[in-house]
Amino acid sequence: MLNIQDLKASIEGNQILKGINLEVKAGEVHAIMGPNGSGKSTLASVLAGREEFEVNGGEVSFEGENLLELSPEDRARKGIFLAFQYPVEIPGVSTTNFLKSAINQIREYNGKKPMDAVHFLKHIKEKMKLVEIDQSLLSRSLNEGFSGGEKKKNEIFQMAVLEPKLAILDETDSGLDIDALRIVANGVNKLRSKDNSVIVVTHYQRLLNYIVPDYVHVLYEGRIVRSGTKDLAFELEEKGYDWIKEEFNSTPA
Amino acid sequence: MADKDNILEELTQSEYKYGFISDFEADSAPKGLNEDIVRFISSKKGEPDWLLEWRLKAFRNWQKMKEPKWSSVSYPEINYQDIIYYSAPKQKVAPESLDEIDPELIETFEKLGISLQEQKRLTGVAVDAVMDSVSVATTFKDKLSELGIIFSSFSEAVKEHPDLVRKYLGSVVPMNDNYFSALNSAVFSDGSFCYIPKGVRCPMELSTYFRINAANTGQFERTLIVADEGAYVSYLEGCTAPMRDENQLHAAVVEIHAAKDAEVKYSTVQNWYPGNKEGKGGIYNFVTKRGICAGSRSKISWTQVETGSAVTWKYPSCILKGDDSIGEFYSVAVTNNYQQADTGTKMIHLGKNTKSRIVSKGISAGKSQNSYRGLVKVMKRAENARNYSQCDSLLMGDQCGAHTFPYIEASNNSAHIEHEATTSKIGEDQLFYCNQRGIDTEQAVALIVNGYAKEVLSKLPMEFAIEAQKLLAITLEGSVG
């Protein structure tokens, strides 16, 4: 589904990603871990098409297409979803209204007719149950005055509604208490299928107790320095990141 | 890196879609202004002597006055002798019914999206359309007259209800109130008159459509709305003009009188031609709008969506004379390219327990300048007056300006006055967030702007709210990056 080869990206002259290689197949869940500043969020942003980052090397293909040539909205329309680390407030626009615009633009791009109000509401209702989100939250201005937990839940709700092929969760666990964490993870798990994939970007192993990954990768200094199964996450939890750093720094580049 | 300004410029490419010129013969006065022109207009309309005298008095006042310079708009000196003060689409005899109206004229209105025929049949909106200087047709007249409601062109009202017109004309905006109202009083050509009798709720929206068509023509219309005791009316005004390189002057006066327990809702969707992307042409919109809540518990509510005009100078105001009366002002003013807007309101609290509410949402894009100017004045005997003002500005790009000039004068210690103001920018973060959900930038801007203006748009009658939403999107098409 997603194939990243030697991806390099910089922001304002600072090289952040220094050659990422990663393959994500349909149905897989990959966790990307790593210490602060290793480039995890940059990777998520570059995949979503954030323009502040300059891609200066490598290739990314999504379902056989060159992803890097597509605008952010077209990437979204092809089925890439980013759950933001810091969801953005849009005053005066309700989640429902926002999602209606989103769903219909995605449908239009894919040659489908707009979803009528009845089907849309039915669709919304179903997904509300899935992520245990309250109607009142959906009619409020998007993310405005939401608590940290509400924002993250709302991201997962949007993901559920838009049904992406590839979901990238950027530190969705940060700032969540254990209950919210469980709800968010449940939401993700219910959406897992053999056709769609998830990339979970996280600093802590905690979330991976709930969303069990097929693969775990450790990002450090803009490169994936180690890959393994979920056991790698446990090892990191136990030992921290220092041993990875030492190992990496002692190896001649 | 995305070049934000480039995208911004690209996005400001929206075209004015009402810019067609209708081709029919016009019956015009020669250019220039003097007492003879005033007499010419008055005789063209077959006016009674008292009105001619009133006009002449206004004209003499105007000659002694100076054009106001205190607002923060700038424009080249207007040569008042270079303007045509009267232009009527030529018509052989006064129309008896819609069927007799020049088909070309009807077509013009259809292009504007207000087919009078359709309006008449399908919608519940009664329309009075003013082209250049004269009122062309008033729909739904019969149905309204059954309720005793008078809704007609101003000239017709002068003929048929002279006592009412005489009683209220100039009662809210005196002829010498300001430079432009004096000019209007001298040369006003037509407009709408509306009277809602005691205890009657007008069952439909009343609407006037103004259009300037002929070149070098000023439009000086006059609207007078009188709501008698316990009456209610919702009134909407829409405006468009063709694209012309020269600037055209529009100096209207609107007066509203609300008696005891009466309520008047006045909504405007102003879309005069704003000039081209380089700032050439466009309408100078210098308008005096004022309402008086004359009786106790009366209410006047102004809602305006201002997207057009090269220069706007406009302060719909309320004089809260009756005890417990309420004045409201809801405004969205959008400026793009080289447009300038200096707009706001005046709330004058005279009566006890009077309340006013001001919600102003400015949106500036391109190289435009957008100012809010407002006065809240609480007079000595206005016990327990309350005001809440909220003035927000939204900026797009870094070449535009937003300014806020709130004036507060309270002469009574019991007054409660609240003022909130914010300035924000459409953030790249917001746009990227929308993009990431599959929403393109153009639609994202529309979504964000409509969200920002929601509180005001929700005050408009439903069908006009939808039109206003679209208009906002068109005006700002491509103005953000």
C-alpha cells in the first residue's frame, strides 16, 4: 500500500529526515517510536503533504502512485488520513458540517454523488457509537474549547467517518488519561481490517498495549535504526531510548 | 515552502458576475447639479409643491456643507457637476402591471436572479426593484394591501399617501443631517416606501432591489419604513451594478420609524461593483441609514452583508427613544483588492432600560482597508441602558488592514457597556487541516469565513443567508494561501 524509499526532508534548512525506508502492506499496523526530535511527526506531516517541509530526496508511492506529486487534499481523497497531534480550531464550523464538506469533496473526487442528508446522518450516528462520542460535541465549533481528550477523540471520530485506507496517528496518545486512551484505541481497533493500514506514531509503549502493532520501528536522527515486532516496544519501555542512541552513535555512519 | 502571498494573489481572481450592462434607452437629465436640476427631477416625478420646496431647501443646505473627511477612506475628489442626477429607463407610459414592463428590463432582473414573475408566483417575497433612478415594479402589492400594508415605490407613495410621506420624511434623518443625506434629500429619485399598520405582522419578507445601470449616473434612493404600534416587518435590500471604469456615486438614505411595540428587521446584502483588481472603477457607497425606536418596547435590527463597492461609508444607527426599546446591528463587511470600507453603527440610548447589541465581523483581503467605527452613547436620562459590542477582524494575507474605532459616551452611571474585540488571521494550520480532510483551499476559505460570520449570517432570512454565504465565497475566491 505504502512504500517509502530513502525519504529525505528538511525544514528551513534543517535536515530532519535523512533517508527513511518503510513498507506498509494492506491490513498491517506499524508503530513508529523514537525519542523527541527524532523526526516522527515530520514523517507524518510529510506523508500528509504539509508544505513547510521540503522533500529533498527519495520516493513515496501509495497504491502504486507517486504520493509526493499530489496535493494534500488529493492525498486525503485517495484515502490518507492524519490524526493531528494538535488538532486545529475552526470557530463557527461544527464537526458535522466540516465532515459533510469533507465527505462530499472526497466523493466528488472519486466520481461519486454527494451523500444526502439522511444517509450522512445515519453514517455519523453509527460512527458516534463506535468512538463513544457525544452529539453535543459534534454540534459545537470544531475543536474550539475542547479538552485535550475531546480533541483526540474527535480526530478518531473523523477517521471513522471518512474511512481512510491509511490512517496515520500522530501522537494521538499524548495528553490522554487512561479511559480516553482506551476509547481512542478501541475506535482504532474496530476500524482495523485486512484492507486498511495504520501507522501509529508514539513516544510511549503505553498505547501499544491497546493497539497491538504488527511491526515496531525506532526512528532516531531521521533514520529508522531498528525494526522488530511488538517485543521491541516492550524492550524500549524497559530500557528507554539511551541504548539505541549509544548503539547508533558508536556505529560509524 | 509555499509562497503564501502568491497563493493569496492567485486566489483573489474572482470576477464580478453582475457586471453586465443592459441596453435600453434612458431618459436622463443633463450632467451637473443646480436648482434647475432639482426642479427637473421634481417635475419629472410630478411632485407636489411641498416636496419641491423640501428638496430645494435641502439643496441650499447642501451647498453650504463640506464633504466629510473624518473617515479612514480615501478617494479622488468627486466632481458633483460631472454626475447625472436623474436617469430613467425609457418607458412610454407608466406601467399598469408587470406585463407592460419593457421585456429587456425584465430580462435584466432575471439575470440578477430576481425574476419578478417568478418572485410573484413562487416566493413569499415581495420585491420592489429600482433601476437607476426609478422604481420598476412592485410585486405582491394586492396581497399586501388587503392587510392595509403599503409597499410601493417612493414616487407612488408621494402621490397616493402624501400625508404619511410628509409626516415621516426627514423625521429620522433630517435633510441637513450630513453632506450626503442633504445631497440625497435634494435629488433623490426614487426608492421604496413601506407602511405597516397597527398590530399587523407583515406575512412575507419585503424586498427592494437596487441597480445602477446607466453610465455616470448617481443613484440616490430613499427608503422610508414606518411600523405602526405593534407591527412587524422584515425588509431586505439588495444591490448590484455593472462593471464600469468610472466610479459611480450611490448616496442613499434609509429611515425607519418603529412605534410602540413595533419591530423592524432590515437586512442588506450589498454587492455593488467593487472595481477591478487594480482598483479601477467601482461604486462609492455613501449611505445614511437610521432608525428610531420611537415607542416603548420597540425594536430595530440592522443586518448587513457588505461585499461590494470601491468605497463604503455607512453607519446604520438606532435612536433608542422609547423605554425598553432594543437596537441591534449585525454586520459582515468584506473587502478585497483595493476596496475600502468604513462602516459601523451608532446606538443612541435615550429611553430607560434600552438595550443595544453590536456584532461586527470585518474580513479584509488583498490590499483592502476595513474599518469598524461605532458610537455607543448613553444620554443622561437613559437609566439602566445596556450595550454589548463585539468587533472582530479577520485578515487574509499581509497587505490588508483592519481598524477598529469604538467610541463610548456614557452620561448615566447606571449604564452597562461591554466591548470585545479580536483580530485573527486565517492560519495556514487551519487550511492544512481542511486540506488533510480532502477539502480544497477555496472551499476551506469559504468554510472558515462562513463559520467566522455565522452569528451575523444566521440573522438573515433563510434564502438570503444562503445567497450571502455564496457571495462571501465568491468575493473571497482565492484570497488565501
